[in-house]
Amino acid sequence: MLLLINVDSYEVQKLAQEVDRICRFFLHPRRLSFFQFKRAYKKGAATILANKPEFFKEFLQNSFIEPTIHLPTSARQSSFCFWDESLSKDQVFNLQDQYGVYHGFTILNRRKDFYDCAAYAMSELHPNPVAYYLYILKDLESFSELFPTKASHLIKEALKSSDSKIRGKAIRHFYLPKRSLRFYIGDDVNNYITTYEALCVQLIQKGKSYKEIGAILSMASTTVKTHLIRLKARTGLSLQEISLRSFQAYKNDKNIAYLNKLKGKKINQ
């Protein structure tokens, strides 16, 4: 992890200037002043990039930038949170008092072996920040995916600069599962959707191509197509008819043994 103690203040300032150069064109027209990017790997390595030097220390010492993911986590590739709603009053006051940050928004994108966390913040009060962030949500999601490409050289250099590991215990649900579970979406026994079918549907609804989905989920584009064909054939539903928000854990006698083997422990019925 890139830590302040491992690089001098000049290097931190120089790195922040490079990050600011990449994101300035996006932030300023949208009334945003602060940007922070974090990539964390399952094995523990991580890097944090920010356009303001003071943001390095703040986000390395606190874990509140990651949004709280509600169930079912397996069926979600991305999540987001509003700082005004998710942080404590003390945390919000500290950000305002020490850093001049009034409202913030965080997007988390999950992969099998790492996750990316992009945080945005305003340096001025807004009458309705939640509505504003929802209004520009698509832009924020697009830039969150674009930044790692634009700053790939910085990410690589930061990872090489230190062998330090992530502080605190690893948060497993921030990474995509290796195997699919089933989620119930109807009364019929065949009306279920698997984890990776759900992820494919979610990304299709975001306008992603099969090739893009394959890159995100670490699978071939033909596998993505197969997932969706099987889902529609089994349920008889179109992708538009499947509501990802209505999933409930799917458990029947046949699936209990599978879940027990997968999790390595008994599951209460």
C-alpha cells in the first residue's frame, strides 16, 4: 500500500498533481473538488490515489469510504453510498472542519481478485446533494471505470513502491464470489437466477456489451451469452422482466447440500 510514511511530501504532492490532471476536466464542470481512488487486492496489496494530498492520510486511516453492501451481495457487481447518509455526524463534521468537504459519494466496483473504490466530494454546501449525485450518477459510474485506465501507470508504480498490506481484516464480500449461488425470483422451481446470471443481467441493463461484461467478470463473451440464454430458457422471462432487487435466497433440499459444501458449514433452514 502507498503510505505517507513511505514517500516524502514532495512525492505525495507530485502524485496528487498528476491525479488532478487526469480528473480535473471531469470534476470541475460537475461542481466536484475532491477525488480519491482505491484499489484493494484479495492478497492484501492496495494503492490509494487522490487529487488532494491531505486525502491520502485521511482515507488510509479510515475505512468509511467503502459503502455498506446490503444483501444479496453475491448478485451485485457495483454499489454506492452517500456520505451524508452513511457516515456518522462526527465523521461528517471532521471532513468539513479539517478538509472543507461538505458532501461525498462513493462507488465500489467488485472483481474476483480486487475491488475499486472511487470517492467524489464537494467543497461547497448543496441544498439537495443526494438528488444531485443521483442526477449525475451515470457520469460518475463512467468515470469510475475510466480512471483506472487513465491512471494505470500510477497504480502500477504505487503498488511497486511498497510491500505493505491492507490495514485491518479483509472484507471478503467486497470481492466477487468464485462460484454461483441461486436466488429465488418466483414461485416455480425453475424461477431462480444464479450469481453470475444476475451479474450479467445487471451489466447488460447498464449498457455493457458481452465483451465488456466478460472483461469485468473474467469470462469469455460467449460464456456471458450462454448465461443469459440459459436464464431466459429456464425462467421464460425477458431480461427486462427480471428485477434484481427482488431476489431472495433460494434454498431447497437439493440446494442445501450444495450450499453446505460451498460454505463449509451447516445452513439453518
